[in-house]
Amino acid sequence: MDFTPLDVKSSYSLLKSPTRISDLVTTAKERGYKALALTDENVLYGAVEFYNAAKKAGIKPILGLRLVVALNETDGTKLDLVFLAKNQRGYQHLMDLSTLQQTRKDKKIPLTIAQISSLLGELFIIIPPQSTVFSILAQPTSILTELANLGDDDSVLLGVNSRLDDVQIDTLQQLSKQLSLPLVGTSPVDYLNANDLFASRVLQAIDAGVELKDPTIEARRRGQHYLHSKEQIIQDYNAKGLSAAAQKTVEVAALCNVELQFRAPVLPHFKNQAGIPSQQYLRSLCIQGLKKRRVAPGKTIQQYQERLAMELKVIHEMGFDDYFLIVWDVMNFAHQQKITTDPGRGSAAGSLVAYALAITEVDPLQYDLLFERFLNPERAQMPDIDLDIPDNRRDEVLQYVHQKYGHQRVAQIITFGTLAAKQVVRDVSRVFNLPRYDMQRLIDALPHGLHVTLKDALKESQQLKNLLDDNPKFRLLIQVAQQLEGLPRHYSIHAAGIVLSEQPLHEIVPLQDGSDGLLMTQFAKDTVEALGLLKMDFLGLKNLSIMDNILQMIRQEDPNFDLQKINFNDPLTLQLFQRGKTEGIFQFESSGIRNVLVNLHPTNFEDIVAVNALYRPGPMENISHFTARKAGKEKITYPAPSLEKILGPTYGILVYQEQVMQLASVMAGFTLGEADLLRRAMSKKKKATMEDMRTKFIAGATEHGYSAQVAHQVFEYIDRFANYGFNRSHAVAYSMMAFEMAYLKVYYPAAFFTALMNAETNIEKLKRHVGDAKQFGVKISGPRINISESSFLLHDGTVYFGFSAIKGVRRDFVAAILEERQENGKFTDLRNFIARIPERWQKQELIEPLIYSGAFDKMEYNRAEMIDALPKLISGIELFAGFANFDDPALQTAIDQRNEFPLLTRLTKENEYLGVYLSGHPVTQYYQLGQQLHATKIANLYPNSEATIIVLTNHVKTIYTKREHREMAFVNGTDETGAIDITVFPKQYQQFKEQLETNKILIVRGRVEYREGRGLQLVANQLQDVKKVQQKRRKQRWVLRILPSLDTEMVHRELNNIFNEYHGSIPVLLFYPANDKKILLDQKRWLKNSQKAKKALVAVLGQENVVLQQLNSNH
């Protein structure tokens, strides 16, 4: 006797089961099963993963599905049915059933028997015993007969299991005879082990958003719906007299024989208007396109023609003519619709065909890019051209593809969000009804990092261990969280991918509703490709939206501006990179890469490409060598002299993958296709392939005149750095886009910053952008009631804040303001504004943010007067609004005159409502003191330097060190140019802790450091209250008595030398006793308070003529 589980859930019944597919198959194998079904609820998400895992483990996979089905539309009786595919047609019906269920408008209303009756062929249909058996018995005989006749002959089965009591089993046996339906064993498997019941309950509570009353008691319970050992389940069935039902599972399994068809992607045929073969049409488009391209310096037309012919030949022989036409068609649509696209992405930039078709804007001959890195004729694999689209126009492109190829042939791709460490702790904490404070303690104890697991956390975090040692509930929580970690929590739409198909998609994959009227596959991207669907990636890129907006603003003034005609070695743009002023520039925004730019000092576009390629994990270790060699501080060496041509542009350092290929080609005679296989083998560390390649490389090198020793050395050199090499095609394409953005920042800064700030939602980044814009000479203004729009606006050379950027101002209020202004003209003052907006918006809390942010600044009254009068204005308008002569001054509320708010009050309110200081910055008032102290603006700090800064403290966080439990602090400070984090270690904290308050202006001295992932930071060694320093400095001055004998040109020249050498912040007064004349020198000639300065002065003027005077308050 044998048994096959036919009713099995996995974690792809989202938040219903904790069973992973891999664990399911492994456990089934261990417990003696030869076949196994998967029957998730409504969906086939896990079908292919299960199929492959089962096949690999030597278990027969049975593909199935659970659906709740109604007897009819009027009757309330529902059946929870299990469907199992007998063969390919049955599997097709499974996909159709799931698609039908998942594309219904109301998925909570079950399908009816009538709606699915045409999709039941070649399926076993099992009515499990938990499927309201007694409700079935209550139905009229005609309905019972209809149920029995569903699907094919002998395909409807009545489920039974050994956990039922004798009365239930007897009832089912009678029903089986009455309807002539065989009984089949269907012991449900909802989890793998008896003690997994608790994890299952927690998971279902997460799904339902409910709490468990007592998790500790729940955790002790053992479940029945687990995967019993085969021996145990057979024993249980025999004990209940159900041996025939158990054996029936094996008979069903024997008749279920689905073989999934995995194949290379099948391309849709591209129908061209000329009605000619795709190869011919592609060639004609390329020839036309190439004529529009210029020939790069040092290249010939013949070289382009030969390269084009070679690429077209390879593309046709590999069967990809239609693919290139499909991609061309999409890009052609984007260009026709004036959708900004980037120069290219990935290895496709190495294709001249892509360049000729305007899929890319990178000339592969000019930049020495290799087609074989993109499409290798010696490796049968689909080309992969990812298309970057502005994220605000991506939907237009999707809808075009959807309309062109049809609803049934285009779909988005599903992806699954999983229960990562922090998320699962949050979810389980809610189910445990844990106080928010305790939940946060657990989360804060988890190490930082993208892929940190709870297992890692338990090893690394002493803080977490301490929490668990002290609290049994915490231990239980983390234990069950570990069990659930990594399970799929929800599905979403793949950010970029769609699939295209020559045949209707539902014939290949199950589907469900996506977004914007599109379908979505139930299988993830790797699976849909394995099943033969063409996947294309349309990536919505924020930077392209920014660039698109910049270009729109520029073309309002200069309609003929063409970004493609810029000089990629433009001196001013290169200077921007050299200074590291690349905030807001694609790929070059981080403080780390800006630091590299400053040190490297790129002098041409190729240097920028190299930085883009090197600034990545792995290659980073070569940055210091690259910089030193470029500066002539480190000798440039080559593995062999003949390789200088390949490695010379990168100073003897292997930076690009294409260099690996070129080295193998030049030195060992590899074709570029073979060289690409070598590169891939090295990057993936395939030992067997590597040894074969090593032998071939050395043999080829010796044939080309190299010694075996040199060949070995070069191969080892390549092997050492190949894994670090970056795709040059991608680096060139993305560096071109970065250079284009930098060019716009240099020559059109106002448009650049307007677009950049419109795209920014992070308030801290917005602050930095405002500071950066001011350094570029851009005028930034707060909102103006008669100029501003909803978003940031460039108007007459000034960038105005949008109304939507004001905290507390609702979108519908903004819409009402703009509508009134559009219909009835500009507002004349605050009173006029209140009178004209609808009554629902005449509220103090809505209008105050407008006043404080400066929206009415250019009108008759100051902010203090308007804030003071606002309540009276609103009530006055309410009182007299119905009067015909409302504009009569006699009826209007008077606005009393009063002094404007102090600057600091205005700035504080601006920061409160706009997130930035616009009328200045609290530290600006200490500008002269900053000059005296040689203070540096935050935006001008650079790593590994000593610096003095004057900052306003925004945030102070104190912590205790782990080892010595000493107090220290992290401070965030700002000036008018940006923000910086300041670290105050325990020694300095004890010395200066009285200074550490929020909203206090401090002078901070310390060392600037760069920390990966966190940017520039200042490690403080001194903190001072700026007010006290300023007061102290005002109480001193140098008095130099100039006797007639000393009033000579030589003495004054020596004094000027002293002023230059010991320049400081203490005023200098020259006193001429002969005529009682006193001269206060300008700041450029003020001095330090130092013994060296005094000694130098005494040497020139004499001891009695030099005094450092302490001033009293009357001076």
C-alpha cells in the first residue's frame, strides 16, 4: 500500500502557510513519498518552482489548485474544490481557472460551477471532506447529479481522511455510493510539522490583522494538518478502514503526468508597413540611420559599414531581427512623443546597430566598445536591451506596447515582497500585542544592512541577546519570526519588466490583474523567460524626468537647443567634476564619489568614465593607484609591453571587462566571442572552464611569440582583476548622461535646480539643493501668492517655491488658490486674498503657513502685521462679505502697524513651513566672525582635513559606548550651504557637553572624515558657543603707539608683514601721540592673540609701544 498527498499548501498561498517549496520537497522525500501535489489557493505562483524542485529530488510533481466554487449564483452553498492536472491540457485548464479567478472584478465572489464547466477537462476534481459535505447532502438530487458529472468520466472524487469521526466517514461512504464517486484520501497539509501550527497561526493573524490572545499558550499546541510520514498515514487510514481511499491517491498520481515545456524565448513577429522580411527591413533602417550619424575622428565610413554588416549578420544568424525591430519601434515611439531618453544602458551601447537605430546614442567605434560583449555569436543567449524612460512618462510607453501587441499578448511581471528581518519582527510584534516601545527595542537591536537575517543578528548583536535573555516572550517572538523570515508577504509589479508573446499569454502562463488595465503574470521574471516569453525592461528613471523638465524649460527660451551636440570635453563642465560639485548629477551624487573626483581631477571624459567604473565594490581598491598613476606619483607598469595600447588609457590598470577580452584576443589569438566566454568564466570562477581556458590561452600566447612565463603572468593578472572589471559600454553610456546633466547644471543652473527640487521629496536633500543652488548663483525665493504654482517654478531667472512645498497647505487648497487667480487675476493683498477664496479655506491655520513662508511679502504689510491682523480679517470678511459695498474702506478691518518679526523668528518659521531658511540662515549673522576664524562652509569641506565650522544644531543624540559605557554624542548641524553630522567622542563630550543643545549656534573645530555610506563627517575636538566667542573677541584690541621716529615707510612695511603673517580676529588700533590721531585698521590687518605676534610687534615698535588692551563695556 502507498499514499500520495494531494491537498498541499505552500507559502505561495500568501500568509496562509509557512511551508517553503524547498522544505516541502525535501521533507516529503525524507518521509517516504514518491509523488506529491501542490494545491495553493487560487494561484499557481509556486507551480514551476515546485515542479523543478520535485524533479530534482526524484519526486513526481502533481500540479494542482484550490478554488472556492459556488453551486450557482443564487444558492449560498460553496465548495472548496481541489483540481489536479492529468496532462498538458489539464495544466492549461488549471492556468485558465486561476486566470479567470484572478482577473475577476470582485475576487471575493466565488466562481460558479456554470462559469468553470468548460475548463474542467483533463482535471481530477476532488471535493475535500471539509467542503461542507452536509450542505451537499441537503441539495436536490439534480444538483448532486450535476456535481458527479463535472469534468471527464471518473474524474470527480470525494475526499476523505483518517481524522474524521466514524459518523462523518459513514456519511461520506453513503454519499460516495449515492453519487458513484470514488473516495480518495485527502489529508490536508497546511504545514510540515505538528509544531508548525503556531507559526501558521501567527502568519494567518498577520494576514487578518488580528492579535493572538496568549501566544505562549498557543505555542504549545500541536496541529494535525501536517505532512505525516507515509508509514504513519497509511497506518491511520487502515485503522479507519480507508485503505482503498489511500490507494486511490496513488492511482490518481499515476494518471497525473504534466511535463512543463522550457524553451528559449520565442519572439513575436514584427509586422512592418513595407511587408518585407524582418532581416531586410532591419538592414534598411540601419543604413538610413547610419547616414544621419557623424563619423568619429580617426575613423572611416568603411569601418562603420564593415562593423554594421558584421553585426547584422550575427543578429540574423542568431534569429534576433524581430527583437531589434521591436526595441526600435518602442524607442521610435518615445522619440516621436518627445519623451527624453538616455544615451543607453548596459552592453547594448556596444552595438552599432543599436546606435544606427537610435536605440542608443553611444558611438561604439568612437569609444572602442565591443559588440561581442553585448551579443556573443559563440554563446546562444537572448540580447538584453534595457530601456530607460522618464519615470513620469513610463506609462505612456507601456500603453503604446499594450495597444500595439494586444491585451492578451502583453503583461507586467509579478514580484514578491518577502518578510525581511525588520518587517517580520514588526508583524509578529503586532500579533503578540507587544507595546510599540518594546517592538522598537527589538528592531533597534538588529544590525544595520540590506540583507541582515535574524540568524546573523543573533550572532552579531549582543544587545539582541541581552533582550532575549531577559524576556521569554521576546525569545518566543524571535523564534517564530525566524521561522517566517523570508516567506512571501505580498505580491507587487516588477519595477521594469514586461513580457511580450506571439501567442495569447494565458496559453503559456497563468495571469492576474496588473495595473493601468494591463495583465500580470503569476510567475516571476526568471520563470517567464524559462517558459519562452520575451522579457523587456522599461525602467522608469527619475533622473531622466529631471532632465526632461530641464530641457523643456531651456527650450522655452532656446527652441533649437540640442543636448546631443554638446562637447563631452567641455572645460567648464570638467571643472565641475574636478571640484566635486556633482550633487544632483546622475551616478556622481554621493559624497564618496565626489571625493574621488576631487582627488583624481578628471581632465577629460575618459577619466569620468573610469571613475564611474571604478567606484564600485571591488574595483574601489584600484582608485588610489589609478589616481597616483594619473598624477605621475606611481610608476605605470604593464604585464607585457605589447599590452600598453589596451591598458594605457587606464594607466596600466584593468578597469573594464572589454579590456579582458581585448587582452585575450591580442595576446592569445582568441576571437572576441571566445574572449567573452573567458571573461564570463573568470567572473563566475568556474574552475573546470578556467583550466581549459588557461591551457588555450597559454598555447595561443606562445604561438603569438610570448614566452610561457609571460603568458602565465598575464593570465594570472587577468584572473586577479577580471572579477573587478566593469562593463565599459554601460560606463560610457551612463557617464554620457552624467556629463549631460553636469553640462546643464553649469550652463543652465536655474532650470537645473528647478527640476531637481521638483523631483525631491526628502527634505534634507532639498535643503542641500537650495544651498547648492545659491552657490551656483541661482536666486531662490519663497512662494509668492501671485507668481508661484503648485510646484517649484522658474520665473524671470528666479526659482520660486511651490505652494505644495509649504507644510500644512493642502493640495485642494492650492488648487483653489490657483483656480481663483486664473479666473479673476492677481491678488492685491492679504485682505483681498481672504475675501476671494471660498469660505471653507478662510481659516487661520491654513493661511498662516502662507504668511510665514513669505507668500505675501511683496505686498503692503510685513509678516508680523499680517499674522497679528489675520483673525480680525477673517472675522471681518465673514461679517461684511454680503454687503454690496464691501470694498468700502469704512467696512474693512484695519491692519495695525507694528515692527517686523526679528530675523531669527522669521527664519525659524520659514524653516518650520518650508524646511529651509530662505531669508538667510541663523549663522549668516556671524559672517565676519567666520572670516576671522577662517571658518569653512559645510559645502566646501573635504575629507582628511582640519576645519572650523559655524553651525546651527538641528539634532543632538547622546549614546553610551558599548565597551566602557561612556557618554558621547552625534550632532547634526547646518549652515546656509548644507548639513553635516558631527561626532563628539567621550573625552570631548565631557569637556563640552554644556554646549550640546538643539537650536544653538556653535563653533566646531575638528577633523573632516569620509565614511562609506554616510558621507562626510566632522570629528569634533572643540565646541564653543558662538555668542560667547564673539563677545570675548569684542573685549580685546591691539593698540600700537607710533612715535614720530617710527612713522616711516620701512616700519609700516614691517608692520604689514606682521599683519599678514599673524592675521586674526582682534582689532588693531594705531595711535599717533604727536597729533593724538587714532586709526582702526580694517579686518584684513587684524591680529591674533599670540605671543609670537606680540614678540614680532615689540621687535619693530618696542616693548612700551605694544599693548593688548582689555576693553570694558563702555568701549
